[in-house]
Amino acid sequence: MLPDAVWRRHSNPKSGWTRLLAYPVLILAVYTRKWALLGLTLGFVAVNPVLFREPEEEPDDWMYRGVLAERQWSERGKPFVGLGFPQVLSLVQIFAFLANLYAAYKRKPLATVATTVATMALKLWFVNELIKRYDPELAVA
């Protein structure tokens, strides 16, 4: 579980969207063997949740709602990975991610693109399912 201050800063839509967009950069770094780029991307992903300021007002943004939903899911003690729905989406995403890393490392362009899209689509689907289950009445103030 993340500290409250980290969750609040991570709820800035810029945090979520830039983190999402960092994923193809990470895969590109593996594909092109640009290890410095890989290191920079991993560093960015690590500091991303605290890189942006907490939103001053509640933005009407899908990613903002997604972070709130992830936080609520986590604080309810529900696992992010499992055989139930929507956790199975994260489970399948792990295999897509591993296939993505393999395809990028072996420099298989079509497989790399397909598994990058699959990994990102599964993540977005999972977050969308959490948003559907989000209860604003239980939100942390």
C-alpha cells in the first residue's frame, strides 16, 4: 500500500497518462538495446507517482478516476492479480508482458507491436473495470 501523499500526487492525470506512455518507450529501449533509455524509463516509472503535484481540484478525467479506483481496491484488501474477474485481466497481462519482453529482445517487430498493444489494452481494461466498481461514498478524503 502506498502512503496517502503518494496516492494523492499519483491521482494527477498527468502521472497516470505519462506512466502509461512510458511503457512503449520501455519496450522500444529493449528492442533497440538502448540500455540507457531503459534505465531512464525505469527511473521515470519509479518516481512518477510523486513527480506531479496533487490536483488542486477533482479533474473530470478517466485516469484520475482510475487511480482513485485502484486505491480503493487496494485499501479494501482486494488482490490485483487472481483468477476472479477483473483480477484475471492482470494475470493475463503478466503473460502478455513477458511475451512482449521476449518479442522485443528477440527483435520480432510484429510480435513486439502486438504484445505491446495487448499488454496496454489489458491494463486499461483492468483499470476500467475497477472504475466501474468504484464507490465514491467510500473514497478517502
